[in-house]
Amino acid sequence: MFILAFIICTVVIFIVSTKINQRRYDELNLMLNQNIGR
């Protein structure tokens, strides 16, 4: 039971971190595109 809860927590943290990284990556892409546009 404890192992199951640990696995679920790990999966949730992994999904949240990937979404945060995706958002940061999009922001970096926007900044790079604006700099290249100039």
C-alpha cells in the first residue's frame, strides 16, 4: 500500500514538472524568436 502511494506521488510530481518545463520552454522560444526577429 505504501509503495502504491509512493508510485502515485512520483507520477504526479513527474507530470507537474514536465508541464512546468514545457511552459518555460515555450517562453524561451518566444524570447529567442523575438530576438532573432530584430
